Amino acid sequence: MKRYTLLLVALGCIFSTSAQHFWELNPQPADLNAGRIYRTEVIPYNTRHDADARDFDESGYTLRFEPKTLAASAAMSIVGQTLEIPYAWTDGVVYLHLENVGSAYSLYCNDTLVADVEDPLTPSEFHLTPLINQGENSLKMILRPSRTPEINPAATVERAPFTDCYLYYQEKRSMRDFELTLKPDSLERDGILRLRMLTLNGYNYEEQVEVGYDIYSPQGKLLDFNMRSIPIPGRSTDTVKFDPFIYHVNQNRWKATTKTPPTYKVMLFTRRQGAYKEYMPLIIGFGEAKLENGKLVMHGEELTLKKALCNAEKDRATTLTKLKSLKAQGINTLCPTYPQPRFYYELCTELGLYVIDCPAIAAPEKRTDRTVGGTPSNNPAMAEEYLERVKAMYYRSRNFTCVVAYTLGTPSGNGYAMYKAYEWLKGVEKNRPVIYEDAAGEWNSDL
């Protein structure tokens, strides 16, 4: 009998039993996140026109995921959708982007478990390629109570379930991820576009993979264009590095004190036999926030942060109105209480608002308790879940100029799990500081 049939039977059982009983009946594999990946959240587009217009539905690389309820109880439900996968996608790499799910969930593709996710708020991505077939494919989710409710923040805005969920496709020769900053040179006169493109060859044999970029000034002038081709062994990745000088950028400094800070347009793309593909559009500002001598600085000047708690509203337009209002009140730094939709960071970059990004960690109960296990933040058994949430936050937002610092969560006490989260974050982020209020003088906060 198929796994899905078993799930329906199990779900029928829990109509009169607890969620805990359900998990006892259905033990999960040891690796709960085998299919989850962590990377920059960018949609590839088939043409430059569609990329410039952000025309999602005409991109040629996406299918919307809009599941329907298949079965439900008071505590859980099963939702799903059957999608027709084009033949071309079976010769590429397929990912699923999920957000606005509304609860913890278990994700299945063609009746095979992909991942279990306890965090209901952070947008997540999953690698589905090994499970996808040409033609009809089944995606189903068990929406269930989280097994870590003690650290889940409360959502401040209710969005329509599964808004902005989609499958997307990339060729086997493609961009796996990237890091991007436009930072000042050593003399603070010109800029350096520091671009690192993690490039994938998904074939079984060595292939030449060609990737490139262009960058346009805030005034619309093409400043630089470059392509590079490298041989990559089969089923592996390599990093392509670009560090071009971008001249005459000093007059276009990005900072929150500017009424409308100038931003640069960067387009990443691949090329195969002369044909350009997989356009990825981005906006960045000229400026790099970093920790220097115990101070948060940009362009050599210490930043004065006038902070406010702020999460995104139900859509981009409503969020834009809210952010403009906060800036008009003299606020220059926003502190979300969990990872936000991508448009939130784009708007903050366009408007000139600093962001201290925050993972979906909120454990205010017993936050002053320093005994082992007295608070989730000092429970070694919670360390892996803390790391999952910090990783998901970091990789999504690291390429936005507006993100000037990170925190480890809303005030949630301190201890082993927070120490591990800090160590991981400092291991991957060399410049921007970690600011954690509940460190209370301990070593896992930079300011």
C-alpha cells in the first residue's frame, strides 16, 4: 500500500487521539531535513525582459504550488496538489519554495518523505530532483503541531495560506548560489563588486559551465559586463569569482540618512552555446556594514541606529506604506521578529532602512534561568533546531545591502543552543556583527 494511503489511515486514527500518538505510530527517519536546502532566494527567469518585469508566471521556470485540503482533523490536515512536470524539467534540477504554510509540516513528493519542518514562519526551499518524474507528480503535506512550540514566534500578520509557493527549474549547468556586495575599495573612492557564484554541473561527466553578470548604475548606465567559463567535474560544484572595480560610485553611497538612496541593478545569468539563460535580477547599494573596533560602521562612519520592531504586512504595497511612515518618523533601523518575505528586504534596500535580521526563535519563558534545560536556549537537545533556524535566516538575506547585523532571536535567554548558533553565524559571516540582547555581557554578542 502506498505511503499516502497509510498517512490517510494514520490521520483517521488521530481524529480521536493526540498528535503525540500519531508520531509514535509513524516514526520518522533519522535525517529529518534530507531534502531541505539553504541558499539565496532568487527566481530564475528565461528572458531578460521577464526578469526586469519580475514576471513570475511568464518566467518559463516556475509552477505555482496551490494545494487543496485532502483530509482534516481538529489538530492536523493533509493538503496536496498534482502537478504536470514538463519533459525539459526532468533533465534539470527542480526545487520547491514554501512560505505562508501556517504550521509545522511534513513534506512528501510522490509519497516519499522530503523533510520535516518545525518552524512555521521561515520561508524554506527543498531539492526535489531525485523524486521528480515526467508527467504527473504528487506533492502532499501533513500540516501538524510543531514539536518545538516553545521557541516558535507568534505570527504578527495572517497571510493567505500558501501565498508565494512555487516549484522552479534550473538546468543541470546552473548557478547553485551566490554572494554579492558592492563595497568601497581601500581608499573609499571607488567600489569593488565582490561576486562569488557557486556553479553546478549536475551531469555525470565534466562540463564547461559559463556564468556572468552585468551591473547598471542608479542612472541607468552599463558599468560592467563579464562572462567566465570553467570546467566542472560531474555532479559537483565550483566557485566562480569576480572582483571588478566599479568606478565613480562614491557619489552614490547607500545609507539610511539619504531620502532615496541610490541602488544599482545587477543581473546574473548563464550562457550555453551562445544562448543566455537563467536571468536572476538583484538590487544592491554601494556600502558594506561591518564591525570595526567594537562599532558598527559603514563608509568609515559609525551608524546611529534608531530602531523599531517591524514585520511585513500582508502584501508588498501595504508594507511599503508602513515602511515609509516609519522612516518619516525618524526610524532608520527595523528589527523583525522572524525572517520576512523577500519583498521586505527589497523595500528596505530601496527606501534606505537598516535591518537587524532575526531567526524564528522566541523563548521568553524562564529566560533568566541558567540551569541546563531550564530554558530552550540552554538545552543541548535544542541546538540543532536553533542552528536550522539561524541558517535559514542567514542564507536568505545575506545579499541584501539593508541587512547590517543579525540577532540570535527575540530575547530568549542564553545558553548552549545560543552559543552554538552564535559560533555558526560568526563562522560564515566575517563582517556584520551579531547583536543579541539576552547575551547580558556574555561572549555571544558583538555589541
